[in-house]
Amino acid sequence: MEEHLLLHEQTGSTYFLLYTAAVILLLAVLGYWYASKWNKENTSRLKKEEKAALRKKTKKMRLAAHLFLSLSIIVVFVHFAIDMGKAYNIDSLNLKAEIEVSDDQNYGAEHSDDPVKYEMKIPTSGTHSPHDIQFGFYKEKPRNELLVHNMEHGDIIIHYPKDAKPEIIEQLNYFVNFREAGAGVLAVPDENIPEGKAVVVTAWTKTMELDQYDEQKVATFIYTYINKGPEKIPAQIRRGGGTM
């Protein structure tokens, strides 16, 4: 059976806990509603035995509602505990997929505040801004001058088309959480992706173009080339990018 790594499931798996908590909370609300309704029905018109039975019934329902409410709170707590404690171990991306990567020409690493005309449509080196930007998922493409600076520090840039499928977007949102020392991952929309290519992944002087999106190849590229730029900055200084 062909292996298929659903990396995005690690991002969305705990949402099931939230849905479960919502259902349990609904049961708690219904329990309180019925308990209140039965309590109002316990009037002087009822016989002594009927009142006792209704009080007992109401007490049991109220207790069940308390339990459901407590359980929903516990499930929500577990959800956030798992999410906060989730480890994005870079070694988990070592999938050893076969990848074709081009060794691009090194156009230097000078700094300039001026706009730069790059030799490559998706540059992987060259003169760039003295500033970098934060790791993460971007809905609008940052300037190439900024992205090149990030790659100088060993960051990985995933260039995706704006019309990428939702499941791909979800996976890219997962990938951008990975770190290696002071380097990270950025996903940016890019209209310069060559025709017929689904995604382009770059590092300093490295380019991988994929005809079809393949999360195993993207993972392998990240593992192989992250933090391999010519200028490595300690994690305590970069702190997620956007600090240089």
C-alpha cells in the first residue's frame, strides 16, 4: 500500500475534541433545561408520592447536567493542552522522499534598501533588504528582497498559487510551524510559479519545482535544507524571524 502522509491531520486532529466538547455542553444545557422544567411542574396539585418522584427525577437530571458540564470543560482543557504542547520536531520531516533540486547560481548577499532586479523570477540569492520577516503563512506575497534575506538565514520559502486547494493550504499552515535553531519556514503566494508547476520550494541557492503537490517531498526538502543558509542566527536572537 502506498504510504500517504497526512501532515495536516496533526494540525486539525484536536478539533475533534472541540466538536465533542460542544456536543457534551449541549447535553448539559438540555439537562439543566429539563431539570428546571420538571422543578416548575412540582406543584401542590401533585400527590405526595408524585412530588417525591419528580424531585428525585429532577435531582438526577441536574446531577447529570453538572457532570456533562464538567466533562465539556475537561475536554476543552485537553484540547488546548495538546495544542500548546504539540512538538514540531524537524526530524519528523525526514521522510527521505526522492526530490529533484536545482543548484542555483549564487548572486551574492549584499544588503540594500533599494528595489532589486533579480536574475531569477523566484530568486534564491542576491542583493536583498537588510530586514527579514517573520516565519508563517502569508496571504499576500512579501517583497523578494525580504524573502531572500530570510533564505540567507536558512529559512525555507514555499511558493504556492493563490488558488491552491484548501487541503494544501492547511498543510502549508502546518509546515510553517517547524523550526531548526534560528531558521524557520514561510509560505507565500506567488504568481511567478512556472506554468504547469503546482508549487515551488526554495532555500538559499536551492529550488525544487513540483508538477504536483507532494507533502512528502516538501517535508524532505525542509528537513534537508533548513538552517543551511550562509548566515546562521541563534534562535534566541531571531525569535521567529522579523528581528534582523
